[in-house]
Amino acid sequence: MKKILFTGCGGQIGSELVLAFRNVYGSENVIATDLSANVSRELLDSGTFVQLDVLDKESIVNVIDKYDVGSVVHLAAILSAVGEKNPQLAWNVNMNGTVNIFEIAREKKLEKILVPSSIAAFGPDTPKEMTPQRTILHPTTMYGVTKVAIELLGDYYNHHYGMDIRGLRYPGVISHKTLPGGGTTDYAVAIYFDAVKKKSYNCFLKEDTMLPMIYMPDCLRATLELFQADKSRLTCATGYNLAAFSTTPAEMAESIKKYMPDFEITYSPDFRQEIADSWTNSIDDREAREEWGWKPEYDLDRVTKDMLAEVGKKQFNLTQTT
Ligand code: NAD
Ligand code: SER
């Protein structure tokens, strides 16, 4: 088979998604790349890794030719909080990196491109509850602007060049293997690490900030399912709404208290509050369910149980080796 190339594989999602793809397609068929060489040992030991900047079109072409690449999962991006601190960087990496991937795919007639979108594609004008698939996309962050532009550009390439570009609007992703890379939903990971370490957490969002979230195993399965879905059934290919559960920092704290009664949370909202307030509370993902069979498995309490156990093991290992 032709190889599947990953960009941005060293991040929160890539570090696990590459391994999930290697399990399904074979280690030799999945080429991992990132700007940074600081990727996990598991990723390096399980297959090919190449250091690659998505802004360097010539080097991407060389890697695609060298490894006979047929599809790309394009994860390299600057997320919302880092993007608001440096909007020019977010525009450059997210847009020009993606244009490079789309153009190379067009020129080389690649089979398939998957590039995630985000709940950040929504904005203050978007209906907040059970946000529908087809809705107002008028974000106020540079990250969100790039996500909407990438969805539209993908639609354009699909329509005008007959390409196969797919994407899903990930909610905030919760995981324990690799820390998130500077988003607004990062609190939903940090809360578990601090709970295990200190039995307390100082949250950068207000207690009642409701946001859609998803646990990594569901995120991995959704991505594989969309990647494998029958193209003829996809009516909103470049930005499928995807839901698992919605929650607030206060609800997460209550969930943690079920397992750790003396856990305490405090709140010191910062610039990320405005970003979170511009996004929606809950998502209607019926198209993903109907067109490629999406169904989440993890709710908040199941995530809490698993995260506390997994982060606890890390803490134990850390204590043992120091
Ligand atoms: P991350 O920030 O953890 O990782 C991004 C990776 O991209 C990093 O390893 C970084 O080194 C790499 N990168 C940055 N600039 C690069 C460049 N010029 N060339 C090559 N690599 C570069 O991000 P993530 O959470 O893994 O997100 C992956 C994708 O999923 C992104 O498109 C993101 O917008 C989307 N997404 C993530 C979430 C989430 O909660 N994690 C939610 C919605 C959407
Ligand atoms: N988790 C991401 C962020 O907060 C959403 O795309 O930026």
C-alpha cells in the first residue's frame, strides 16, 4: 500500500494517533513527521520519523516521493491560546502549512488528506446549545479563523479538483500521554495532573464555562472511522461536528471529588476565558453519526476514573525513578 504521512506527530493527538494508525495499517506504512525532533520513544521505536517543517514545501515533496506517500494526516498547527498570543504565527503555520499540503496533494494526485478542524470554528454568533452542523462560522480567534478558512479551502479543492479532503471539528481533547500544546481546553487535562500531584487545581476558566470535550480513545476512533469512511456518503467532508460530552470546570471538580473527596478547585480566569466564551456549549453531531457511524463511549465520570488511574501510575513511576 501507499504510505500515510503524518505532520505534527509530536503533539497531543499525533503522539497517539500515529500509533493507532500503525496498529491498523502496519508500522512500515505510517511515516511520522514533526518540526520538533522531541517526540516520544514509543513513536520513534515503532516506525519511521522524519523532522519536517510544513512551511518547507520542497522538503515535504522530497519526503512524499522518498516514502511513496498516498495520504496525509495533517496535524501540524498552532492552537487557540498560543495563537492569540502570536496570531501571525498561527496564520502562517495553519494556513500556509495547509496550503502546502493541499497543493502537493493536488499536484501529486494524492488519494486522501485528513486535517482536523475544531469547535474553535464557531464564534459568539453561533447557536450555543446543540450547535448544528451547518451554522454560523464567524470565530473571533485567529486559530478559529484559520480553521474556518481550511474547511472552506478543503471544500474548494474537493469541488474543483475532485480531491478527497476530510476533517472533523474536534472538541477539547482530554488525554494523559502527551500534554496539550497551548489550547483553551487544556485545563481539562491539567486538572487531573494537579489533582494527583497536589489534590488541588487553580483553573484559568470560570467555574460555569461549559465546553464540549472528548477523551483520547474516542478521538482516535473517530479519526480512524472518518479516514476509512465511504467517500460517497460524506456530505460535510471537511468539518464534521463531533460530540462526546460537555462539561464545566465545576462539574469536573465534582467528578474528581467522587474519587478524591479532599480535592479542591479555585478559579483565576485569564485571557483564555474570552476565547472559551466565544465557543459553543454542546454539539449536534447527527451527520457524523448517520454518515459514518460515529458513537462516543466515554462520559465525564468514565474519563475521570481513567485519567486519575493513568496519571496516578505516571506519578508513581516518577516517584520510583527519582
Ligand atoms: P499540539 O499543539 O499538541 O501539536 C501540534 C504539533 O505541530 C506539535 O508537535 C508541533 O511541534 C507541530 N508543529 C508546529 N509547527 C509546525 C511546523 N511548522 N511544521 C511541522 N510541525 C509543526 O496540537 P494537537 O492538539 O495534537 O492538535 C492536532 C490537530 O488537532 C490540530 O490541527 C489542532 O488544531 C486540532 N485540534 C486539537 C484539539 C485538542 O484539544 N488537542 C481540539 C480541536 C482541534
Ligand atoms: N483544544 C483546542 C484549543 O483549545 C480546540 O481546538 O485550542
